[in-house]
Amino acid sequence: MSAVPSERFPEPVREVKATTCYMCACRCGIRVHVVNGEVRYIEGNPAHPLNKGVICAKGSSGIMKQYSPARLTRPLLRKAGAERGSGQFEPISWEQAFSILEERLRKIRETDPKKFALFTGRDQMQALTGLFAKQFGTPNYAAHGGFCSVNMAAGLIYTIGGSFWEFGGPDLERARLFVMIGTAEDHHSNPLKIAISKFKRSGGRFISINPVRTGYSAIADEWVPVKPGTDGALLLAIVHEIIAQGLYDRQFLTRYTNAAQLVNVDETSDKYGLFVRVNEEEVDYASCIDPQNKLWWDRFTNRAVLSHTEGADPYLLGSFKLPDGTPVKPAFQLLEERVRPYTPEWAEGISGVPAATIRRLAYEMGITARDERIELPIPWTDSWGQEHESVTGNPVAFHAMRGLAAHSNGFHTIRALGILMTLLGTIDRPGGFRHKAPFPRPIPPCAKTPTGPEAVQPGKPLGGMALGWPAGPDDLFVNPDGSPVRIDKGFSWEYPLSVHGLMHNVITNAWRGDPYRIDTLLIFMANMAWNSTMNTVEVRRMLNDKDENGEYKIPFLVVCDAFQSEMVAYADLVLPDTTYLERHDVMSMLDRPISEFDGPVDAVRIPVVPPKGECKPFQEVLIELASRLKLPAFVNADGSRKFRDYPDFIINYETEPGSGIGFLAGWRGRGGEKFMRGEPNPRQWEMYAKNNCVFHYKLPPSYQYMRNWNKGYLEWAQRARIIRYSDPILIHVYSEVLQKFRLAAQGKWPGRKPPAHLKKRIETYFDPLPFYYEPLETRVTDTGRYPLNAVTQRPMAMYHSWDSQNAWLRQIHTHNYLFVNPRAARAQGIEDGDWIWVESPWGRVRCMCRFSEAVEPGTVWTWNAIGKAAGAWHLAPDANEFRKGFLLNPLITEELPDLEGARVSNSDPVTGQADWYDVRVRIYKAAADEPREVWPQYDPVPPAPGTVPARPRWLAFVAGRGEWK
């Protein structure tokens, strides 16, 4: 058949449009091929600095997300008389939806703003959602971080001023040794794959420490299997060895950290455990500046001197007395004392890693850092005015993620990792960990929440940020009696450093009315009735539970999503979101940019095709609601609407009037001639579009390293308003922030003190130096009955539940197994492929077993979110995702009984991090007469109005005809 265009088959209209991927959180640059207004093909963009044209299975299959039959296309209202969870909806207009929300939210805002809660999942617009919440006046806002990796963020930012993921990472271009810990198959995806490939080809050595050897770990030169939740013990033993063998970078520690600064060790003093300072009465503990007024003990003069005194050289070890008799020790001495009992033999008994391996790892790290040092001919000036002719680097790089963080001991584990990297001298140096703008930031960063209930006032914005970084007890967001102001109990004495909030606690707390009841819960892009909740069975019951008057305990539930997820069935109002190919979006410097090591990078999404049906981007929904509610930042002085739509908001919004700081850093100024700061530019979107939807500001080489203490960089960052102050950001080997909380629990802090029932908790876990303790769940579990650790991770080809309904990706995974070491399985009479029961103290599931030697014998694991609830995601009734796919979530509990019988969240006591990976299980063979399908099963829900019927030859392309069938 001829392919020549004819009247029947005219020449197709072909376009290639640049935008930014959203099939995972990497946000690679992509080029989308569009034919006659339909997406035909997605490829990586070679001109993009992040992925340089590389694309993964997820990215290329975005076309199947665009045309998924599970797409929600109309606003929906739960039918009168229908029960939540039944999926019974009727379509309504957007005007009806906005009117319902406007009326309800206006009444809440005028009476008690905290009765409205806004919690969002894995979105990339937290600067906007946070602004909306603040302007509304509710304290009850957070994104996904609390149930993802808040320990990673908080543990490292409170230690080194930055963190892994968007805000920093391993410099594999110059590293010689790379150690990856607790990183799943898909974390950081394309950029990390590119970097590891080059690293391996250049002769670098790659060590993976993980209970499971899949994904990146499969190509490691050495796999070190470790028991889940024991990484802290392993890291502290390595720190022990680094110190004992003298393999730490002394020069780095003395000049760039607080390791040499003197700590008051007089246990009778109200200042016990705090640094000794000059002019202490001038210290403002509420400030985010860490005053440079602490003391060293100088080796040359044998006396205390102001730190960084020219010509002084401080002791790191030893005990001293000040002239007034106060006993003091350098912080490093206290660290040495802390890790002294943490020997490799001790760690072997906990982690399962042989003592000889621990010693060898420590030696290899230390020797590589010391003996393979690299030097770059880049002059720079430090914060104390000392000029350096070059930048040196100790080429040992680390990368760690959620597997290290999602434990109730994760915060101190991450602190231990940060201190290990610091001992080796690898922070923001060539070949080590390197920051990405807007980090580093002061320790802790400047943003603060309100400190009391007076910040929540009817009709007014919240009197502070909804999320912040406490510097001490007086920064907590609590009532006068010490009880929480927030529904999730964030920033309270229960979880003081919960810098990302505790989204996983919201439904349980709201259902119980602890600390109070709310009226309206708006959930965006978070599948809280399925894989995003810690106990699926119980949370689904809570969502549907009613009080004695027959009213739902959570009165009104709004769900915004692009797809018919499991959560949609429980909504009272459904708002259909767009896909990433249909929307304007920003990866903002105010939020979570895609910066590179060499400077700030932000990016945008620009619509490739129009929204399907009646879908609206959630950003537009927020702008519309904010304008109708007349939230101050969204209206003019006369109350009229300030922003036409979301693109107009992005162009014209400034953090402060006339500041020149907006959501995007590129092409600012009236003609687009300014960068980082400048007046709004009406053609800003157009200029981004012409530059592949990305802006990359390259710093001068002298600003690209040692940024915690780089005078030129810090002054530039202050001018650009990335940071408020240009003071040096010393690494906190010893955390005075944590010690302030401990002093409060001991009654020695002059300000706030915790309620009596939480004093012991605060005193125990707010230790200024990292320590190891077994996970909280383990303490309340009979480990003899439940001997196995159980963990999940996302598969490389899928991301959360978004992609496991994707037609192309389903060809890779349509169901999952429980992966078990053959030794552990056969001990229970289980063979490969058997149906088995997996049971924890909190629940059980039935699934299929698959043997794997790539898992340490005491651990079982599976991929998360492949299993689905019947009727969701518009899959066929007999889909493998329903019958063979399963979640481990029913085995996990969101609450634990503590030793006194009270309820406590199954979370890290410092940050509130959800402890996904602490559950213990046992496995046994399913009976021969049991159904060969997963359990539990749920009643199916019908397709939501506006979704399309599934098609056997779904979106099959007929070659040569250009037609979709």
C-alpha cells in the first residue's frame, strides 16, 4: 500500500516539543513527538544538562500514562446515600466543584482555619501548595517527605547543611571509591546510571551496602549484605575504626567543623553539653546564625582561644579546664568516647556484617581518602579570609536514600553517615559529596514555623511557615500546655524535628480526634487508601468510619488525582488533575530544583497537548480557589484577582514585592536580561521554551567547591537571596540543637520544657552525638515468633502506583513475588513458586514466593505498589495486579504500644519519619485447598464516570497509516 499522502490520508502535522519528564522524580529533559495533536513518541533531550538525552523505560512510556483508560476526566461528587469506598459518583461541573469548595473553605477560614488540612503526595510544587496553606491560615499542611525520607533530609541538613537527592550527591566524575547504602533500584535513576557507568569505566571501585542486591547493587564490585535497621551500628563501627586508625582528615575537621570546639562537660551546670562561647549573653538562640564565638584549646599556647584565631592550632582530643574551673572537652573527644565501645565485633552481632569486613571497609575508605587525594588548580578564599591556591579532594563518595532513613533509628543513622563523610573530609570537595543549590544552608535553615496557637487566626494568614527547621525547644509549634497545634503532631514535643510533617499520621489522628477533629481534608496525588498508608486495612476502615450521629469522622474528603487510584473511591469530591504533558509546571529554586554541582538549574513543563476532557492542573485549581477566597497573596489591595492563571502567577509572583525573587531564576527583568534576581518578565515562559525548558546558571569555578566556607560563594548566594547570611556553615559533628532539647527534658533549659510524659523520650533520643538503638517496633515484637525483616522497594521500571497501570510497563511487571533466600524458605518447607502466608503482629497477606540468593537470609522483600485493589486503575477484572499482586502494607502498623501502654506513632522519635522497614514477619506455606490468589481481597469498585472502557488492542498504532485503534 502506498504511503503517499492523499485526500483520504493527508500529510500529517508533525511537531517535536520539549518539556520535562515526570515519570519519576528525576525530571529529565524530554522531546515529545506529536502527530496531528496526538503523542506518538517520547525521547530523551540531548540538550538537557540532567540526562543528556538518556531516557529510561518509565520516561519513554509516558505516552501510555497520557492515554491510560484510568484517566479521570470530570469533576465528581459522591452520590447521595452512597457509602465511601463504593466508588459511586455523579459528574458535576467545575463551577459546581469550585462553589462547593469555596463555600466550605470560606466558612472554615472565617471560623477556625486549622479545620482544613491540605496534604500532598509526590508533587513538585510544594512552594505553591505551602503558600496556599499559609495564606489560608491553616497549620495543617505537609507533603510526602514525612513518609518518604525526612530522616535523610533532616539528619544530613542538621549535620552538613545539605542532603542527598535534589540537594546534593556523589561526585563520581572524580571519585575513586563509591559506597552506596540503602538505595533502591530507581532512586535518582538516569543521572546516577550515567555517572556510575562513567565511574566504572574509569576504574572506580563500587561497594553496595544493602540487604538486597538488585538494581544498582547488581553491578557493584562488592555487595555487603546488612540486616535492615542496623546500618547505624555498621556506620558507627566504621567511624570507630577511622578514629582508632587515625585515618580522619584532621585539617578538615579543625577548620571546617565544630569538632575542635569546646563543650561544657560540667554535669551540674545549666549549660552542660553546650559549647563555651565568648560574649554568650549576645547569642540569639532564635536566629539561624551559628555565632562564630566558640572556643578552641590551642596546642601552641595551651589555653582557650576564640576559634579560627590566626596562628592557633586546636586540640581535637583531651580534657581541659577553663580559668573559671569549668571542665571542657573538644567535641571530637566526645565523639571518640561515644564510638569507643562501637567495635566491629559489636557491630557484627547486630548487623550481620563480619568484623573483618568492617575493618577492611574502614581501612579502604580512610586510605583512599588520604592517599589518593586530588588537587584542582582553582584558587578560592575561605570565610576567614585565607586564600587557597587550589581545591583539594578526598575521592570517597557516598550515596544513600530511603533504605537507610525509613527506620525509627534512621535520624541517628543518617547523622552517623554525615559524620563519617566529614571524618574522611569529603564534604563539598572534588570526588566526594557535593552540594546543589539552594544548599548548603545554615544549620538549621532559617525558615521557622509559628510557636503557638495564636498564629492561627480566623480570616488571616498563618503567622509563620507551615513547615520549618527548629533550632531549639522554643521553636516548637505547641499550645501553652505543650500539646500539638498541628493535626499530625508535627513540630511538637512528640516529633520536634518533623521538618516535612507527618502525612502518614493525619488520617488516624483526624479519625480519632487527637488532638482535635478537622472538617475538610484535601489530598493531592497521595494514594492514602493503598500503598501510601502504613496499614491499608485499618486506614480504609477509618476513612469510612462514622460517629454516633452517623456522620463520617472525617466529614469531607477531597481527592485530586489524574487517575482512578484506590483513594478516589473514598472521596466526597474528586478533582481530575492533568498529566505532566498537559500542564505548565516549574521545578523551582524556591522548592525542589534540578540543580547541578556547578550551579543552580531550574526547569519548566510546557503543555505538549491540551488537557483531556475537563481536567484542570491542580496549580490552576489552587490559583482559582485562592482568588475566590481572597487570600492576600493572590488578590490586589481592592480584593480583585491578581493572577489570571498559573502561568501568569509564575511570571508575576515575587516572594516580597519588588524583591526580584520569583519561582523561576532564568530570564528575569523586563527583557529577560537578568538571572537569579530581576523584575517579572512577561516572556519568561517563551524564553524557557526556546532553551529546552531549562535554565542553567554556571558558577565560576572558584565558587563551585567548599561552599559551606567559601567567602565568594556565600556572598554571591546572599546577593541572590539563596541564603540570608554569608556566615560560614560549620559542619555539626556535635549537635547543640539536639542538646538544647535534652537540657529542656532535664529541666535545665531556660525556655520551654516538655510535658512530663515525654521527658524521658526527649532525653533519650535527643543526643548531640549519634548512637545506635534497635528500632522501636523490634522492642514490642516477639522476634522469636517473627524472625524475618520485611522491606519493600520500588522496581526500576515503575514509580509508586502511578506506573503499575501503564500498558507498556505492565509488560515488565504485572504482579510481584515475595523474594526469600532459599535457606530461609526451605527451613519452613517452602519451595520456589509456592503460595505462602506472610504474617506480622499486625496482619497477614497471602502471596507467591520466589527464591533469590540476592537477599540476605534474614530478610524478605518485594516491590511496592504493583498489587492493586479490584476495580481501581481501570484494569481488567481478572488482571494479575488484583489476583497475584500484593502489598506488604497490611503487615505494617502506623502505631505502636509503648512500654507504658500508650499509643505512639510508628515513627522516628526525632523527626516523625514513617518506619516502613522495621516490621518483622514469619512465613509459612499456604494450605493446598486455599485459593491461588492474594489475600486480602477487596470489593471491586465500578469505573468512575468519565473514564474510558479498556480496549483489547489499546492504542495500537497501525504502521504506515498513522491511525490509533
